[in-house]
Amino acid sequence: MKINFLKKYYYGDIPEDKAGGNNTEHQGSNNDWPLWEVFIRSKQGLDHKHVGSLHAADAAMAIENARDVYTRRAEGVSLWVVESKHIHASDAQEADSLYEPAMDKIYRHPTFYELPDEVGHM
Amino acid sequence: MENVEQKFQDSVNAEIKIEPRNWMPEAYRKTLIRQISQHAHSEIVGMLPEGAWITRAPSLKRKAILLAKVQDEAGHGLYLYSAAETLGQSREQMINDLHSGKAKYSSIFNYPTKSWADIGAIGWLVDGAAILNQVMLCRTSYGPYARAMVRICKEESFHQRQGFDILLTLANGTPEQKIMCQDAINRWWWPSLMMFGPKDSESSNSDQSMKWKIKRKSNDELRQNFVDMCVQQVKVLGMNLPDPDLKWNEAKQQHDWGEIDWNEFWQVVKGNGPCNKERLEARRNAWDNGAWVREAAAAHAQKQKDKQKQQAA
């Protein structure tokens, strides 16, 4: 039985040697620029949301490419780019046990409590 | 192991999207890499026939529109490459496979664009056929692919409408323009029907792809939708579809059409179409001629990084 809840994984669970760009610094056989994940805030007041990824040599180029690739129709007012190798994710195989504790605490939800109608909106 | 595979199929059946880090059968991964990278290559190679007319567009308005459309195709290619990369395929590998001829792209782009009307016909017919396929793929079982398709479909309808708009303008123009319009339709009609791929009775991949919900409609179903749709639209243009056997089938409540030249289809797939060599050569040249840009950008990024390190030290 595996008990490690969180493991260090690259986005997409891609092994490092195949991650397409993460090895640029080593000048290995893989010459792709690093992979970046792109997040867009569609308008002021909303969160940044992941929209996809792209390759770029550095952060400035990643922002410029993200503008061209992901915001050709005014999709956003703000961009974040994060190099994919810096994103750590929870293990999909462990999702059941990882999120299970949230499911059995129904008393965390307001609908758990039955109050008299006279209380009104609460 | 069987248990994991059954769990995977159950998720697919329950319409739960498969995400990159979920377990998936190796064949599912391979099928998707092949299909998504092919799709990406088609967007990229698809820029070439249209790009040929950017400098020759008949007005500044048409030129600006065509530029925007070709830029969209580049964007679509990039969405799809990044979706394929989530399956563990590197970008470089995909590009290499395209350039070596190992990976295929849609054969439609191996036909030449001889007149301005061809740009209209591509928008109406080629993008029209692609949209039917892509609308279906918005519901494909693999999450990153489905999300890329949603984004693409949002942008694609502009492509089809601008194409129809070009043809409509020609159809209402001078006698020469009308001839040009009909000629483009004549040349693009059959290759467009071929875009949906071999008949269901001869397609080996369709069944498994349907079971995995990668595809949701068969080649023949999509082709039928396309024909029925175009028969209506060509009337608006006042033009004809070049098929004497095309007629309404009252019993089926669908159109019947003539036999596709499958020999031509396989010839073009195998590399013997009118422009196969030219297209691949253009891609390879673009890649080779861009090498210094890639190297310079990487060198610059490294230099900046070193500078930062020095400052921190």
C-alpha cells in the first residue's frame, strides 16, 4: 500500500527526459525551449485560469508568445507564465484517499442543519 | 491490470474526462499522440496554401482578414502541439516526424491554390469539413484535447464565414468571377469529401476510437452531414457541386452522392499529390532558416540567467 500522498511530478506526468524542453540548460539531445504553462485573467476581479502551454526561451518571450497564442481575441487582461517544471501536482492515483476526508464531513455544509422556518434566511 | 483498464473504460463511459496524469492504456496514449499531432501538423501545413495568397489578396481588407486567419491556424497548431505534449511526446520529436514524412497531415493541403477563389473555397469547404470533425472532438474523452478543440471551434467559424463571403462576392460579380468561383468549387469539392477519411467499412481505427470516445461519429456519418449541409449552402451561391450523382434520397432523408476516387485519396496520402514535396520542403526550410533565431534566443536566455546568478552571488 502506497502512503505518499504528494509526489513531485511534472505537469502531465511526463518523465523529465521526455518533458520537451526542460533539459535545454544541459544542451542534451533535446533542443526544445522550456515548456511554460499559461494562465489568463479574463477580466479584473476574476482569478487567473490555466489555458494551456507553450515553449519559450525565457519568461519575457513566454509572455509575448502567450499573448499571440492565447489572447488574439481579447481573452484576457493579465497573463501569468510558469515554467512547467516548477508545477508540482497531487497524485491522480491517490485522489480517492486524498480527497475522501472532505466527503464524510457533511456537517461542514449549511444544509446539514435543519432550523425552524421562523429563523428566516440564515 | 485488467482492473485498471476496466476502471479507465468505466470513466470514459461515465463521460469523465481523462486527464494527463490519469492511468490510460498505452494504445489510447499512442492513438491520441498520433491523432493530435497529425491534427497539429495539418494546422501548420494548412497555412501554406493560404499564405501563398496573402501578398495577392484583392484588397487591403481581404489581406488583413487572410493574415488574421493564417495567424489563427498557427495558433491552432500550437494549442494542439501542447495538448499532444501532455501525453509525453516532445515537440521536437513531433516536428522531426513531420519533416521526415513519418507523421501525416491532412491531404487536402497537398492541393494547389490556383486562384483567389480557392481561398474562398478553402474557407467554405475545407474549414467547413474540419469544423464538423472538430465540433465532435470538443467532446472527446481526453481533457487537454477537448479543451484545445473548444478554443479552436470558437475561432474556426470566422474562417468558414470569411470563405463563404469571398465566394458570395465572386458569385455576384462579373462573368469571369463567376467562372472562377465555380472552378474553385469544382476543384475543392472532392478533396474536401476525402478529408473525412476512408469509408467506415475500410477504416481500422474507428471502432476502438469510438469505444474510447476519442471519436463520437464515424467518417461516413460526418461526411453525410457535410454533403447535406453543402447542398443547401451552394444554392445561396447559385453555384453547383460537381457531382452528377448527387441527389436527394427520400427514403433516407439524406443525399446520395457519387463514388469518391479512392485511388487518388491513397496516392495523395502516400506522398504523390500535386504539392506533397513542395509543402514538406517549405516546412523544412522554415525550420532550418529559423535555427539561428532559436539558437540566439536560447543563448540570450542563458546569458540573462548567468547574469542573475552573478548578481545574486
